[in-house]
Amino acid sequence: MEEPDKDSRPGTRMRILLRQLCPAPGPAALTTIPTSAQVAAVNPTRFRYTLDNNLLTPDQRQFYDENGYVVIKNLVSDEDIERFRDEFMKICKKEVEVPPGLIIMRDVAIAKSEFVPDQKAVTKLQDFQEVGELFRYCTLPQILKYVECFTGPNIMAMHTMLINKPPDSGKKSSRHPMHQDLHYFPFRPADCIVCAWTAMERIDRSNGCLVVLPGTHKSSLKQHDYPNWEGGVNKMYHGVRDYNENLPRVHLVMERGDTVFFHPLLIHGSGMNRTQGFRKAISCHYASADCHYIDVKGTSQENIENEVIEIARRKYGVEAAISLKDVWKLRARLVEGERTNL
Ligand SMILES: O=C(O)CCC(=O)C(=O)O
């Protein structure tokens, strides 16, 4: 006999339905806003942002609702982290063949210096969905169990990164400007998207930990641009144009294996790496497969759309019209449940 679909649990279905009806506010939110009667009818729990699969405690759910992030200690084993690190080093040293979709990014301060085939030249690997050894991160059962609390049971891995923050060259370009990840995403609703970010070593203020502005996930998507930094800014590192700089900041000090799950509207960034080591973290943005693509033309996201399409054209030598949705459809991978939409 077929097992009943987890999605058919009334609570789960209702929350997903509610999120389809109720996108995060913002210029690019295109679906209809429910009436208060609809909300009351389909919102049976007191938590807006999480589903219950007996994993997050009520306190953790409350914390996420209020702050937009939750840190889970010691979620990824040393052994797995060593494997990710080994694969990363092999890619840097060109010891393995890499798939065409992988983007290898360099720090602006290093990009123009003499090329050395090791990690010094690489600041970030992006879109590693075809690198099996790294993509294992996105399929780790203990991560997916948490992800399900945010996305429901049909889970897509949408965007993957291994960030290798280099020692700052003195130009402060190792910083990551404060931003909302939703700026990069042409899919909604925002509440069905979550980032898992795992520290691959102890990360604190000395080597550039994540900095978050708690509660900003409740705000709308803001205009992003390249910040006007004297020492240069890395490619695609857009920052929020205006935000209240007086809002309290939290520096997330994390040990190796600790994982933070955060909402795509949470304003966050990371500081300079003042040490001589390369600070590593691995991350994946997940979304419910029930999300839908939106057209970002005419919205604040048009600038990133143009940039991403230009990069994809150059990378694949595509002359024909290619849309942002095409790029994302190519990246996206089902990791659990059914590929219903995305
Ligand atoms: O790992 C970091 O330094 C920040 C990463 C980040 O926020 C991003 O790439 O969106």
C-alpha cells in the first residue's frame, strides 16, 4: 500500500496554502493578498514561518518567528566537513575536472594578481550542484529534516556556495555587504525559502563571521546596488542601498559543523577576515518545490537579472534569448519529495 503523502497532513497543507496565498510584502510580490477571513480559516498555528515536524522546539520556532534565523549546533560531522574541504582543494589545484556550470570566483584584490592554482585564487565556488562530493552537503538527512520545517516536504536545492573568505589584503574587500538573499531569487513565496549555512571551522569576528539584523525578515525586499567601497567590491556582492544602521546587529560566532538556517529577507553580511587563514563555510538555499517563478522586470531585481543573464551568456556562449527563470531551472535540483513546480 502506498504511504500517505506527508503533504496531506491538514496542518502542513494549510500552511503551504497560506504561504501561496500570502507572499512576503515587496515590490516583486505578484500573487494575491488573502482576506483576513481566509487567513483566519487556514492559519491553525501560532507560528508564521515554520512547519511542525517534531524537530524544532516551540522556543526555536518562536525565536525564528521573531528573529528570522536559528542556529543548530554541531549538525554536520567533522568527517563530512573534511570531505568538502578536500574536494574544494582539489578543484582549486585543478586536480579534478569541473562541470561547466560551476562558477569559480576570485576576490577583486586577488583576481588581478599573478595566478596561483591553489585556494589563494578562489574566494567562492558557486553552483556546485553537479559536483557530487560537494552536493552531498545539500542532501545530508540531518540538514533536510530541518529544511522541511521551512519548506514542507517537496524540497529543491536552488543555490549552492562554498565560501572561502581570504585574508583581507588591506582593501577591506573580504567583507560581504549587508543584503537580503531574496534580491537574487526570482521565485516566491519568500517564507518557503531558507538558507542553510554551515561553518567549516570556528568562525568569529576575527575571521569574518556572519552578521545579522534580527527581525528584518519581517520587512520587504529593498533596493540593492554595488556599495561604493574604495577598495573594490566582489562581483555580484550587492548590498542594501538604505537600511537603518542603528538596528541591533548580532555577530554569529559558530563552531565547525554548526549550521544557521535563515530567512531570505533577513538582512545579513559578513565582516573582514583579519586572520591569515581562509575562512570556509558551505551553504545551500532551499525552496519548496511548490514555489513559483516571478517576472522581475520592472522591479528592484532587474539589475541582478541583467547581470546574471550576462554571466550565463558568456559562460555558455549562448546568443539566443535566455531568461532568469531558465538559469534557475538549470541550477535547481530536487532533493526530497516531488518536483511539483520549480
Ligand atoms: O559567508 C559569507 O561570508 C556570507 C555569505 C552570504 O551572505 C552570501 O553569499 O549571500
